Amino acid sequence: MAFFIGNSFCKLCQSDEEQLKQELIVCYTGLIYKGLPPASKAFHSARLPGSERIWITPQEYHTTNINLSNLALLSLDVKVLKGKLDSGIEASLHLEIYRKRPDVNAICHTRSPYSISATFDGSLETVHAEAALVLGDIPLIDADAELATPQMKDSEIVKLVGDASIGEALRPIRTIVILRQGVFGLGACVHEARAFVEILEEWARYKVISNPLGGPKHVLMSQQLRGVGARYARSIKFAGRQVQVDDSHYEKIVASPSD
């Protein structure tokens, strides 16, 4: 399986572990200030590329009152190497993703209000083209429906989320939504994981705001999205410079969205 989630090295958070820990704290508190707090009993975590151990925020700190000494160090085989960490499913979810996705070096698990509201019915219409192009496929996991048994095992949920994180070759999963519970942002570095969570929240905001008006009126089809993607890629590549391009194919798609 080939993954190319993003940049392979981030000089802002992957030069050494002290820098990594500091940026993890900054990311954690920054998301709280932006209204994206960690989900109940959830964490943010990060590792250096290729490392067999991760730094993770303990669940008792759900405010901005957290510092470097509060972080715990875990090995991928679930051993606590430094600090304290309450036992539970959340750390196992992170470790399972790291084991199955060698390209993932950071995970943000947030209780994103718009993302949770927008996916409450188990769907997320493509109403934000740029966000859809960046994030790609977004698994929506209904753990309550698929595993609704009195003796639901944590190991089943861990496997469900871990399998969902794999995706398809050359189509890496960047965000996962557990319906009514929270969002996982998977990144090649701390900043990328945070960006994916924020991009999904912006996408979801479009849908939630449109609901009082009868729901999204203009949902992008795959063909339209490819047309937007072509222009979006050109705008990045050429930085606004005028170029000679053939837009006839795109215009046909826009004119006939039902084809």
C-alpha cells in the first residue's frame, strides 16, 4: 500500500522531540481557542517520522492548562515509557492508526461542533470544493449502529477505526468522523493534522448554515469537482499568472451536471 499524505518532513515540528512536544502543546491549545476542543477522553498525539514511540496528551487535561511535563510517551506496543496515562480506548485508537499508517506522524482528535452536526445524519454533501479536493475520502463511522451490543468491545472499535484509516492506494485518508462523537485529523506532521481538522470544520459549516434554508442547493458532482480541481491546481501552480488553457471541457461539465 502506498501513502502520500503530505510533506515527509516539517522543520517547524520535526527537528527533535523537544520541538515536537512544544508544537503539540501549541496545536492542542490553539484548537481549543478556535472552538475545537478535544473530544471527551480523547487526545492529540505526534511522533517524529519513522519513530516507534509517540507523545500524547493525557485525557485529564481538557483545558489550556497543560505543559510539556503533562505529556506521556508511549511505544507502539502500548507501553507507557514516560509520564502517566489513564487506561482506555483513546490511546489504543491512536496507536492502531500509527501502526497501520506509517505516513501518519500526528493525530488530532477533536469534538468539532460543525463537523459533528453536519454528519449527524450519516452524510456530508460536497458543498465546499476546495475542502473536498484537499481532504478526499472521509470515512463516516457509526460505531453505535455497527457495534451496538451490550458487551461492545473496545478492540472492535479500535479495529474499525484502524481499518477505516487505510483507504485506497494513492488516496490517503486525512480525516475520519465518528458520528456524534468526534473527528480524527491524520497528518504527516502536527500542523497538517490540525489543518485537516480545521478544513473539515469549514466544509461542515457550509452544510450546517444551509440547513435552515432547506439544505444544500448546489451539491457538487464528481465531474464538476474534477473541473474545479483542474482550475484549483492551475491557480496554485501558476500563482495567478495568465496562461493559455482549454476550458471547453470544464464548461461542458458545468452546463450538464447531470451527465
